[in-house]
Amino acid sequence: MSTLKIGLQKSGRLAEESLMLLKKAGFEFDRFDHSLISRVTNFDIDILFLRESDIPEYVQDGICDLGICGYNTVIEKKAEVPVIQKLTFGFCQLVIAVPKRSKIKSLFDLNNCRIATSYPTTLDKFLETKRIKAQVVEIRGSVEIAPSLKIAEAICDLVSTGNTLAMNGLRVLSKVLSSEAVLISSKKKNSPNFAALIDKVMLRIKGCLAASGQKYLMMNAPKKSLKKLSSLIPSLKSPTIVPLKDPSMIAIHSVVPETIVWKVVEKLKDNGASGILVLPIEAIIP
Ligand code: AMP
């Protein structure tokens, strides 16, 4: 039996949440400072800690069977790797931005301008599709200061909150790409048990993602209030009703989105529910 290898960012914005997702999915491992590999002790999988920009190629070449990185990196590296799951963290956008007082007001105004970026491949493709003839200036890091250093008239960079752009007196001209962390898989099936192992990993990851932002609600209630209380619970399919020893009472269980759980609890309490429990959910497997 071969061991599945998954490539993760060794440091950076996606590193912590990638590790948290694997831990939540029940993979047990220790990470020692600066170690480049961690062995999962309860599953046939090794975690390789890599540079974000190397992950798509490692997965494409079959050095890793799976990888977690930003979708923007997959596109920038032109890697031939299927995205098998969007992971709902690391949200950001690749945008073209210009100084607030710039004469560049539309994409068309970018013709004959210089655009500084660390994402030249993605930007080139975007400009080509929009038929804009601009000069792409590749720089690594601190792209936002390129206009003030007169290296370029515009920049193309990743933003999430927009604070860095604002601090550098820049405004968004156009979105180039939306991105989030993604799970990618290799087309090179190195190991004979590859598909079965990936299915097991996917079951866990999908289960954890489905549970995120959901709470489990349990309460006791008079049987006669069931209709009213049921109408107040936006349940997954239908709430679970459990009989209690006292025949006039029942227990109701349901899954409720975290964002509205307290509003629902208040209404349930006002309508006769008691002993209400709000519990975290680790995973939901349909
Ligand atoms: P790193 O540069 O190693 O910290 O990680 C960069 C990755 O994090 C990018 O490839 C994006 O997918 C993701 N990311 C999310 N938000 C941002 C942001 N505001 N700036 C840069 N990268 C971001």
C-alpha cells in the first residue's frame, strides 16, 4: 500500500486554515518547527509543507497526490490539475488598481500603460481577452508601491479587505479573477489504492465543510407546541422528534445555521421550548 501525499503551504495566509481543516477531518499528526513533512498517524497520508507557488506543479507532476493552495496560484502556474473541492477560506480577488487621482478611468485607458504585478501569466491572459495592449512589469512583493515609485501606472494584485489598496491611495479599476483556497488532485495515479484513499479524504473534507457555520439544536417541548415550534425551525430536511417519558412532552433536534441560531432560540423559548442545547457539529455526511 502506498501513502497518499498532500502538499500544503509551509507558511503564509492559507497555512493555518489548511492544517485546521485536516485536523478537523480527523487526521492526527504533529508538526515540528520547520519540518517539511508530517506523517499522519491514523491514516495513510503524509503532509508535505511547500511553497504556495510550487504546490500546483508538484501535484501536476504527481510528486503530491493532493494539494491545497489558492485558486489564483493554480491559474498563474497554468497547472493541469482538477480542482476537486473549493474550500471556502482564503477568499480574495486579483484586481487591477490605479492611484485615486489617476487619469486611467476605464480598462481601455490601460492601453500603452505599464502594469506591475506578481501574477504576469494571469494578467497577460486577461489583457489579451480584453484586447488591451499594456506592458506587464513583473515584480515580486510590495506591488502597491509601484505607482509611487513610477515603475508603473497601474498594478494587478490580490486583495481581500482592500485596506492595503486604500492605505496606498489606490482604487480598483477592474476585477481579474476571484479566488479561494482549493483542493487539487493529480492526474497521475501513482498508487493503486489512490482512488479509494482520495474518496475517504473527500468524504471527511466535504463533511467538515458542510458542518461549518451550522449548529445542532436540541430542546424539550410540550407535544401540543410541536406544530408551532416546527414552523420556527429552519431544519436541514425535517426536525427529529423524540418521545419523552412524560407522554405530554417531546424532544426536538435540528440543525440550524449559526448566523440565526440565537434568534431561533429566542423564539423557541418564547413558544414553550425548555432545556435548549446549542451544540457544535464536527461533520455532516448526507
Ligand atoms: P502567501 O503569500 O503565502 O501568504 O499566500 C498567498 C495566498 O493566499 C494567495 O495565493 C491567495 O490565494 C491567498 N490570499 C487570500 N487573501 C489574500 C490577500 N489579501 N493577499 C494575498 N493573498 C491572499
